[in-house]
Amino acid sequence: MIKNISVIGSGTMGNGIAHVFAQFNYQVNLIDVNQEALDKAILTITKNLDRQIAKGTLSEEQKLITLGNIKTFTAMKDGVQHADLVVEAATENIDLKLKIFKDLDQFAPSDAILASNTSSISITQIAAATNRGDKVIGMHFMNPVPLMKLVEVIRGYQTSNETTKTIMSLSESLEKIPVEVNDYPGFVANRILMPMINEAIYTLYEGVAGVHEIDTVMKLGMAHPMGPLQLADFIGLDVCLAILKVLHDGFGNPKYAPCPLLVNMVTAGKKGAKTGEGFYKYTAGSKELIVADKFKKS
């Protein structure tokens, strides 16, 4: 029976995962090396709960209960010692994840399931850093976690049927829809999404159409709620680049090679919404979609 959840990393995905588990009355330990980041995460969760209250999907009492279900820790050892499940949501960096899972194997109870929210890194490789490969699994939530229904459940080479069934059932208890996939580069979501985003960037790079035009075609013609260039900004262009590199390295197929424009933008620090500029410009408090000066037609 899973009751105690530890979440590693308090960024956008980590605080969203903590929010959802706590809202469904799991006891959550949110862990980050930085106390300031933890304080910011609790503030973000509080604001998101207030949004749910404003929409009528949550009561004030439920908000207080949810916040009461979350404790914060800066020491991993203290935060995972009673965990039934640990969900790692740290930066998409293989060396960091391998170090985290090696430590988790040491600090978490021997029967605890260890899950990664990775969007592309091999679960089999992550599991190899532990002595419990049968209990390591991918639990890829979508952003924003409180709103998005999908959980991509990734079976590594050693992941047991029992672990998979447990995580599928647990995801359903959060009112999510889990989909089981096997462990190959990009899984399903990013194996299909990232080449589409990359192709949209190539379409811009080769001068076929502008930013606004490309996104408009995909929104109106393919019924996408958000165009691929805006979505890339929202995901983070650095994250898109990292995932494309995983696909390119994993399959050795040139079709996954990241567009040179994407590489240059990330190198220049234009990583999308989080840096204030990518394909569009972002101003705090404004929802207006303004194409970045670099891509405005003269």
C-alpha cells in the first residue's frame, strides 16, 4: 500500500507532482537542495490551488488539507527514509539522475519503488545505477501536472509486472490516465512530438513561413491547442534540444538531428518562456502572443 511519496526536485514538474499527490491525500515529502526553491514551490502550489478554488473545482478546506500534506526537506536521506514511492523530477541530465538513483537506492527503504519523471532518458540505464532494477520505473507526467491527464508509464528492461501494475493503479488514483510504454529513446510522447517541433523549427529556418504563420497552420489545420513553436517555448528550448540529442544518439538516425537554429538559440540563452524570449517574447502578467524581434518580418 503506497501512502508516503517523496518527490525529488521542486521545479515546475516537481511541485506539480507534489501538488497532485497531496491533493489526493498522499503524504508528500518535497526534496530540493535549495530551501529558497522549496519556498518558491510551496508558493506556486498555493497559487495553483487558489486557481482551482476560483474555478470551483476545490474548496478552501481541501486547499488547507493539501498544503498540510506536504513537508519540505533539503536532505535527501531525511526526506526518503519512510518513502513507499520516490518520484525523481530533477533536471534532465543523465549524470545527475544516475547519482540521485544511486543515493536513493542507499537511503530509501528496500521495498520502495523508485520512479523517474524523465521525458527521454533510458529507465533501463537509470535502473542499472541501483540494486533494485525490478522496482525502477518511468512515471512521465505532463505539464501542467494538475491539469494534464496523461501519465506515460515506462517499463525498463528489468521493471517487474508488479511494479508496473502498482504505478498504473496509483496513477488512476490521482484521476490520471496511465499509458504503459516500453523503454526506447523518447518513449512515445517525445519520439513523436520532438521531431514535429524540430521540423517546425526547420520550416522557419529555411524560410518557408514565419513563426506566427507556422503555428497558425498547425492550430487551425491540425486542431492543435498550441502551435509547435509556442509549445517549444513553453517546454523550454534547452529541454527540446536535450531530448533531440537523446533521440539522435539513441537511434543514430539523422532525422532526429536538432535544427541548427535551435542549437544557436539555446547557445544564445534564448530558451523560451522561462528566459523571456524564444520564438516569442514573454512579459510577466501579459498573455499576448508577440513574435520575438529576431523573427519579425521586416
